[in-house]
Amino acid sequence: MKTYRNLSLRLVAALALSSSAMLAAAAESPARTPGDGPVQVRLARTEDPGDGAWVAARLAAARSATLSTRISATVLEVLVEEGARVTQGQLLVRLSDADVRGQLDAAETALQNATAYERRITELVATRAATPVELEQAQAQRAQAAAVVAGAKATLGYAQLRAPFAATVQARRVSAGDLVGPGQPILELEGGALELQATLSDAEARGLAIGQRARFTANGVTGEAEITALTPGGDALTHRRSLRARVLGMGDGLRSGTFARLEVPGAAPSRAAWIPRSALVERGDLMGVFLAKDGKAVLRWLALGEPVGDRVPVRAGLEPGEAVIDAPGALRDGQRIEVVRGG
């Protein structure tokens, strides 16, 4: 018993010495927190409204299509990839068609039988061995069988998807071996010239007309566009009118989906800055951004307008030219930051 008691006393003493040493070491070294060092951030690219009367717009292809099929089938082969240029009528996707071909063979056989039966009834009517009513029934059966054949041939056409116009493949949604159903997107195509799409208030649309030309800027490129469509009335929800304007010239350096600004004579000059969606911070119903000020991240809530593409107008809370942090992530208000230039 003495041996066990001595061993217990020695263990207690060793633990006490170890705890004292750990406490002393902790007292000598100051505590560190993960947020002590500055967080590296990048600034977002903001759009200054400039001095003219401009409205937000988006560049888009004048012609676009999403290819799909009316049948349920397995994809046998996709003959194009994203970015490929295709010509009108070019074969793009092949689907399995064994079921449809079986239906077509059965329909053609039924048509042959109906045609032969009609021929026999016609001969019998000539010899008064059959009645005109029987002939009419035979003719109806033959016409019905012909309609089934025509429907099967039309369905067979949906097993081969071809380009409806000369275009560029923007997206490929399926691969060989996938099972697709009616209406499922398979390929997305864009072709033709570029056009500007915008929504305008009544005041902004005042003075505009189809055929009129207007200046625009997009991605550092300045060009001219001709108005091709302008709705006479406003949308039921936004009360704004839709405008489309075809970009004149080749539009070098421009691509669909790019944010643009269109000059309109009826609009008053706007002082709203435009910021990318990636810079926004959402907290419940509030939307804001982090500003880079004096080496710290400063959270500011904003009043935003209707977004266009990946850009959002700021109606209140931000002045053009203020440094906005892009992709803030888990950044906190007042946290130290270090701005990384470029890239």
C-alpha cells in the first residue's frame, strides 16, 4: 500500500509541475489570432457614367437558338464542341433512332396493306360486289395509314439535329451516351451580327425611333448601332420599354454578354456608378460593398438599380471612382487589408 501511495504522490507532483510550466510559457508568449495580419484583396472594376446621357445595355447575338428534340433517345454522337463555327444545315448531333425506325417500318407495312385493300374494294365496287360505303371506309383506312407514315418520318428527323443557321456553338449540354428527353437543351447556338439590348423609361425613350443611330461603348470599344426594335408600351412590372439596336461594322473585340452603355438623346445625364455583381455583399434584405479606405475594409450599404448582365447600377451610397473590393468573401467590417494590384 505504501508503494502505491508513493507512486500516486509522484504522479500528482509531476502533473502540477507540467501545468505550471505550460502556464508560464503561455504568459511569456502573447496570444495570436488568425485576423492579426492584413488580408490581401483585389479591387473591382467600376464603370463611371461619364458626362453624357447614357443607359445600360447588354451585347447579345442577333440570332440565337437552343436545340432540343421531341423524342426520348440516347445520344450517339455530338459532332461539335464549344466555339465551333457551323454552317446552315450542318449535322450537329445524332440520336439513337432504332425505335422510331421500327415504328416507321410498321406504319409503312400498314399503309401497303391498306392500299391493297382499297384496290380490291375498288374492283369489287366496279362489279357491284361491294358497296360505295365500304370503298369510303377503305379509302379512310389508307389515308390514316399514310398519315401515320408521315408522322413517323417527321419523328425520325428529330434523331438528327442540324444547324438552323450559320452560327457559333456557345454551349454543349450533353455527351455521347446521355439519355435526352423532349425539350431538353442539347446545344446553344449564336449567330448573325451583335446587337444591343436595353430597357428604357419613357423619358429615356423620348426622341428615339426605329432606324435611328446611336453611339455605344463596351469593353473599351466605342461604336455605332442602329435601332431595330423599340416596344411602344412598357412592361407590366417594370414599366420600361425594350430596345434593340444592331451593331454596325464588324464589332471587333466585342462578344455577347458584355456590359455596354448606349447614348440616348432623351435621357438626363446619370451619375450612378456601375459595379460587378461579384463585389456585392448580401445580409438578409440588405446589399452592400466593402470599400478600401486607409488600409481597412469598410462596409457600406447601397441602393441598387436593375442589373444588366454582370453589372449593377448604384442609385445611392457610392460615388463613381470609390475603391470597391471584389469578391470579399468572409471579409469583416474594419478588417485590415492589403490591396493586390493587377491580375
